[in-house]
Amino acid sequence: MVLNFLKVFQLKKHILQVLLTLSALLMTTISHVAVAAYEYDFPEQKTQIGRELTDLHHFVFYVCLAIMVFVTIWMFASIFMHRKSRGVEPANFSHSTTLEIIWTAVPVLILIVMAIPATKMLIKMEDTTKSDITIKVTGYQWKWQYEYLADNVDFYSTISTPRDQIDQYNNDAPVPQGENYLQETDNHVVIPAGKKVRILLTANDVIHAWWVPKLGGKKDAIPGYINEMWIRADEDAIGTYRGRCAELCGKDHAFMPIVVDVVSQEDYETWLAANADTASDQIKSVAAAKLAQPKQSVATTE
């Protein structure tokens, strides 16, 4: 009998070792794939809040992954070791107060551990105070309107991809698609690096959503309602960033790109002077000439 007990014990130990080894291999493989194919993760963030959001997402993801691995191992080990073919008799009890307390308390503690950083992040995301610039963004079917509320700048931004590249009516002579196919606009949003930009979002017809992945922000633009968000591009994030409407808003939903130019404070002030409604023609012409001057190499990123 002792020999049979030892055999069963060794079998259980072997099964648990195999399951633990498989789970470790799975976790290692997932980590290596995530590093090797970073494009399947969030894009590299150019704002501090974007990096914090990414870190929070990864933290919650790994907590959920650990729970899944633990529950899966426990479930299959229980099924294998207590199956009927082994002659295991079911326990004769109605409940266990200790177990019920444990399986209630542990999930509550896990939720608290995840809820605390998530709540802090939500509060931080909604804090639009002490902003340097306020831009009102209005979604239309299918374009965007941008109003720099304190600077008398107001313009529409519409997709600039030629229709012949989109329609492609002649299959025998297809029109080559441009470098930024469906991702270029006639007017870009311009913001200075290192400044907190408050964005007020609304819509004129249906629900839209303003989203620039690398700038760490996305929010719905709802008719009759003002949503708020903010972004602060890093000081070294000068370049061009592209986004899109992220809410299904109609037949031309795919044709609402967003292009944001992050520039230096000096270039931003020059751009304002060239585009302000109250600027004189002389100021605009001087500012436009300055903008047309060749710049030093500036990174462009999608």
C-alpha cells in the first residue's frame, strides 16, 4: 500500500512539474515574441502620459495572464487527479467557509491592486488644468475643424489623398498610391513641444473620435457635448504624427485622417502669426516667408 501511495505521489509530482514547465515556456515565448515583434504592441509613445498608460496596460495584462495560468493549471490538475477512472470518491460536504472567504478575499485584493493605479491614471488624464494652449476640435462628416481659442486661428482639415488613388476605376491602369495614402490632410494641426495642450472635443452631426496613437490620447467627439483631453509632446518629439477618426461615423469614416506637427516654440509662434485671423497681411507674409525657409533635419514619424 505504501508503494502504491508513493507511485501516485510521484505521478502527481511529475504532472505538476510538466505543467509548471509548460507554463514557464509559454510565458518566456510570449515575452520573446513581444520584444521581437514590438509592432504588435502599442506604438512608441511620445508623451509621458502615453508611456504611463502603456505601463498600466502591461501591468493589468500580466496580472490577468498570471491568473489565467494559475487557474488553468489548477483546473487540469484537479480534473486529472480526481477523475472517476482512478476510483476517486467525491467528498461529502456542503460548503467550506474558509475556502469561500479565501476565494472572495483574494479577487477583491487583486482588484484593489489594479484599481489604485488605474484610478490615479484616470484622474491624471482628466486634469486639464494649467494648460498652455486650448484647441477646440469639431468632427464633421467627414473632416475636422480646429479652433485655437486664444489665438484667433480657425481652419478645417480634410483628407488630401487624390480621389483617383482611392476610387481606382480603371483596373487596367491603376493609379499609384502616395506615400501617406489616406493619411494626409490639406491642413495640419500644429502644437509646440513640451507644452500642455488642452483639447475640447465635440461634433456637428454624429459621434466621431479623435485619436493620434503616438501622442497617447483618444476620446469621442459627441454632438451637443464637450469632451476634454490633453497631450504634452516630449521636448525631443519634434516631427509629424498621424492619426484618424476612431469611431464608425458613416460611409467616409476611413477618410478622416489627423496630422499633427510637433514643432519648437519659436516655429509655433511663427505659424500662429502666419495663420491668425487678426494678423495683418504684412505679418502673414513675413511669417510665411520664415516658414518657407529650409529647416534643419527634423524627424518625421508615422
